[in-house]
Amino acid sequence: MNKQDLLEFSYYLKHRIRAWLSQYDDNRTYIFVKNIANRTWIFLCQIYYENLYLAMKNSLLKQSYSTFGHPQIKWIILSAIYMILMLHFHVLIFVGLIFLVIQLLLRHQRYMRDVSCVAIQLIAGQLSDKSIKDLYYTYPFQEFRVLFNLCQLLTVNQKHIEFDDFIADGSLQVIGEKGLGRLITFKINVIYYAQHLDDINDYALTKLRLLPDEDSGEYIKNGWLKQDLIALINDTLTDEIVQKMIANEIYTCYPSVKTQIEQMKMQEAQAQQNIQQQLYIQEHHLPDKIRSVWRFFDLKSGEVGFSYWDNNSNSVTGNNNYLRIRMRLIDKNTYSDAKEKTNLVSKELRCNVLTAPIVRDPGSFWMTFIFSEITSPKTASVKTIKEDAGKGNLAIGNSVTGRYIVKLPRGDDLLAILCGAQSRNGKSTMITQVILSLLYLKTKNGFDYSDVFIATVKDEDYITNGFKSSGMLVESEPMRIYKMLQYLDIKATKRKKLFIKNGVKNIKEFNHKFPERYLGKQLLIFDEYANTLASAESERVEIAGRKVKLREAIEQLMLKISQEHASRGVSLIVITQQFAKNQVGRLFDAMNVQLLGYARANVWNSIDNSQEMSRYIESKRDDRRGLFFINAPDLPAQGEQVVFNAGYTEIRTANIETDEVRRDFDRHFETSREYQRISGEAPINDEVEPLNLIKASNILK
């Protein structure tokens, strides 16, 4: 039978015996005998392990004796003498038993005074394994070996110190420590040099499980030491102890612990900041990209000379496309200094950056971060344009902040639009939507606009979209355009006399006072303005008895219409590819709304000396169709908008099909028919009609 067979047999026998004894679990006699047997066994084990511990301790201390004084020889001789005497004196049996008990009691008292054993008993309630062997031998011996090594470490030059005298009598105590539970402290009776810690890899911590004084960083302070005995007994990993130190922010005298606690606090602070930022972002509907902006200025505000303002609902606005943040200047930096750093900010954050001063507060300014391109709106329709016009609105397109919707001027409010962009940039499509919106404006007395005049060298655009067939007056030759402008000027001048006669100042007051005689406004659309003027350069017209260039005559009439006839109900839309000031002339300054698209840099620089717009627009040249920049203080837009320093807002316009305009536009005008009638010298009702059209040579007399 081999060893494995014996083990299996013993296990089977033990199992069978326990099963047999279990039938007596309810027998009081059996229970009593079992308890007595268990206590006896525990008592005998305790005696055995106490004496085993003392024997092993003596062996480790390497105590030496003379040959005769050796314990084994001494006990052999005494035992032999005792046995001989016991044959003649039977009473010695009782004497021997008494002597044995006394010896065991003395050794037990010696055991109970042993420092290692006392330490174990002080923390016995916290030990994970409480077997008799562990409590009375294994654990005390583990503690003894640690104390013995500590004794050798501290008394290397003091051989006269005995181990039993190493620890001060009665100094052993238990203290509580946050995160580490209960620790053992004791005082030593040796002169020592101050033992400073190096780090968590110190021998004192890893092997002896000593902990330093938090303030001084010394393992021994005033003779006292502190030990994590439970960690020693349970063989706890040093990393686990260190993690408890970090979690409870204790023993920061360890450099690595202090560093990790600081890092943990920074991470917690960052996490808390992230939570607060996320709540702020959600509350104000801001994009997550604002985190990058905050992080950049947290790191580099000193370098650029400005930082973001304290977060509040008035200092930060935006959506997924942009952020507008109020910045504050640092130290002696000025707004000009901040503008010079714009390129650095733009490069670091990889986005377009705009700035704008705050006049009332020279110590701060607005900075706008544009993160993504504007999404072009869906195709527009006559139906939606008509619905928006019913509310007095015009949805031009999309801007960085969302839909770009403006409130259209009503009554006698000035509307003079300059629309400029290179060919095939989408200006005709965009301006068609503007025209439709204006023509669908309506009050309870009628439509705002009753007549439409169109001047263009490309009349095919207004023929194919159905405008000419709807009764609008369309002229394409420079001389005929000039005569049409004369007619409009006379018609508006006639209204001036009508207003004076009825005691009103403008068309708004007249329509309010005489709703039964409601007057509609006049819309003049001058397309290809610069090209028309160029075509009229070689022609002449007689004005006040002298010949002048037709170009100059057209320019003078357009300037007069734009400056004098707004209150009489004339609105103006000028469309041109060449919108530079030297091409549009004095008319440029009379236009209160600018809708400008892509053009050469010199064209934009003629109206923006800072060259901000030309540099920005040049970066958009590959995606310029439907791209426009609007500068229109008189067209209030809904919601906040991102505005360049030059006053322009970037927008993307929607497309509208020509066939749909021709099919669905349902207004009809008498403008063309009435003009033809007036041109044929037909009589005009002086109360409601303009003066008779007279010869061009006498128009300005």
C-alpha cells in the first residue's frame, strides 16, 4: 500500500467515523463528552505550541551552555535519578506531576509575557485564520523573527543588549490608523541613529512592515516604532498597502505615495471639472469642442495674452458649428496684441477664428471659433417662400448658427440691395428667392408691391422663369432701360405731390390714412449693372440742352431713385458681377443691404481695407456656389449670428428650380401694360397716376 492509498483510506475512515458520530448530535452526554474532549485537545495543543515556540525562539537566539549545563544532558540525568528514586518512593510520582505542572505554568507565564505573543493576542480578533497552531506558534514566531531582525539591525554596535530587553516593558499598544486598521506600537531600549525612509521599497516597510512618522518621515521617533502586524501575518503585498495609503491620503512622507495622491487629486479635480463642464455644456447647448478651447487657454493663456471669461450664460454661446466666447486680456496686453495671436490660436485649434472688440469694455473682446463648414439648406420652394413671406420673413439660407432668417422691411422702410458675385456663383438663384419673398408680402389691404421693373442685358433669365409673362416690365437695351428709369422717377415724383396734397409724409402714412386708396410699392431690379453701364458708355442722351453719356444719365437716375424715392415706395435691387466701389460708383454707399459672393481679392479689398474678407473668401474658392456674405443692419436676423469685423455674415443659400418658379409663382402685374399705355401718350388720372412721360431731353428740366 503506497502513500496515496493511505491518504485515501484515512480520509474515508475519518468521513465514516464522523458520519457514525453524527447520529449522537442530540445526545446531551455525547455533547458534554465532546466539549470536554475538544477543550482538552485545545489545552494540550496550546501547551505543545507554547513550548514549541519557546524552544524555537531559544534555538534562533543561539543560546550556549556548558556541557553539563546543556538542557538535554541535564534533563536526562535528572530523569534517570527520578526514575530510580520513584522505585523506592512511590510518592515521587505525585511530586513529579506537581513539578511538571509548575514547570508548565512557569513556561506559560513566560510565553504570555513574550512580546511577540502579546502582540498577537492584542490583534487576535482581526486575524483571518485562528487555528491553535497559528495563534500560539506560527504567528508569534513570524513576529518574533521580524523583531529579532530589527534588533540585529539597530544593535549592531551594541552587543550587550539582550533581545528580551530590547523592547521596553509594557510599551506594547494597539492604535487605529485610517485605511490600515489597527497597528502595533512599541518602544525600544537602544540608542540608535535616526532611520529616515527612502521610499515604499524600503526594507523597513517591505520586510519589517514598519510605518514612519507622518510628520518627520522617520521610522523611529522618540524611541517608538509603528508596525502593521496584520499585514505581516497575512503576507499582504506592499502594493496593496500603498494603495490603501493613497486611497486614504496617509503617509504622504513617502515620495511616491505623495506623488500618486497628488495625481489622484488632480484626476479627481479634473473629473469634477469635466462633470461641471459637461453640465454647463448641456445646459447651454454647447458643442463638446468647447473642451478643446478651454484646455488650450488653460495651458497657453499666458503665451497668447488672453483667456476665456468666467463661464456664464452671457459669455459663451454656440452650437456644433461655432463657439462665441468673451475673452479677457491679461496684464498689459491690448486688443491689437490679441489680434496678432489669432493665427496661432487658429493653428493650434485647427479652426477659423474671428475677433471683435467690445467698445464698452476695452479689457475684453469677442472671439469666435468656427469648427465646421456651413451646411447648405434643402432646395427652396415657392410654397415655403410664400409661407415665410406671410410672416414678413425671408429665409435666405443657413449660417454658422443655423437658419438665417431676416425680417423684411415694410411700409416706407428703406430696402436697397446690392447683390454681387462672379458668374455662376448662384446669385440669380438666390436673388430670385429674395424677389419672390418681397412680392408675396401682403397686408389686409393688398400686396406690398404692385409693380416690378427689371433692367438687364440678359433678359432671357427673366423670360424663362416667367417674370416677364407675369406682367413685370423687362428692358434689356441701355436706352430703353434709361427711359424705364425716367418713367419710374416720374411716377415716384408724382406720389410726392399726392402725399403733400393729402397731408402725409410717406407711403406708409398714406396707406394708413386712406386704406381704400391703397398704394402698392415699386420694385426696381437692375441686373448686370456694371455690364449695362459699360454698354451705355458709347451712347449719348440730351439732358437740359447738353449731351451727356448715357452711362452718366443712368447712374444719376439710379442715385436719385435710391436716395429720394424710398419713402414713396420704391425698393431697389442691384445685381452685378463687378461690385467694387469704382464699378458701382456712388450707388454703392446708398445700398443698405449687401449680399456679396466670391470675387477677386482686389474687388473685396476695395470695400474692406483690412483684407480680412478677401483672405477668408479665397480659401472658399473651390466651394463657392451658393456662398454669400450679407451685411444688412436694416434686415434684423433671428438669433445670434457670427459676424466678421467688416460686418459680414457668411451664409449658404438654397437652390430653387427655374421650372418651379415659372409654374408656381401665381402673381400677375399690370406694370408692363401700363408702361406701354403711358408711353403711347394715353391720358393719366392726375390723382392716382404719375405725370405723363415726356421726352428724355426734357426729363430733368
